[in-house]
Amino acid sequence: MKKVLFFFSFVILALILSAATCGPKNYKGPDDPENCAPACQKLRDMGCEEGEDLVNHDGTRITCEEWCVDTLKEGHGLNPTHILKEEVDTCEEIEDGRE
């Protein structure tokens, strides 16, 4: 009986651990790399720092567009489509789409 209980406990624990590591968290919708450029431009037009170039650890600069596409390719959910929605008019509303 103890072996059966141990086996079922092990299976349940394995399922819980595998489910906890599946997919990006807080994913809200489609991540379309073709929307990175217009989303970054909208961020710059609104004056959001997220639209500005980033400095890598080696001192080189990467544009918002490059960072967006690279991040999506790595499987992280950014949802640039959310930024393009008409109801997103301020920098603070960007975070609402990632929650």
C-alpha cells in the first residue's frame, strides 16, 4: 500500500512541476513580430521610455524594434498588438496588457 501511495504522490508532484514551467506567464494574446515596428513608434510618439534604444551589457545599442523581435523569437510574451490598440494612449496602460 505504501508503494502505491508513494507512486501516486510522485506522479502528482511531477504533473504539478511540469505544469508550472509551461509557457510564458501573463500571456495575453498574439505576439506578432510584424507589429513590433509600429508598436515601438507609438511608444516613442507617446514619450514612453520603452520605445527608446537600449544599451547592451557590451555597450552596443539595440533598437526597440530589434529588442521586440528578438524577445518574441525567444518565446517571451510581449504582445505588441496590445500597444497598437486605440484604448492604449498612455505609457501606464502598456503594463495593463501584460498583467
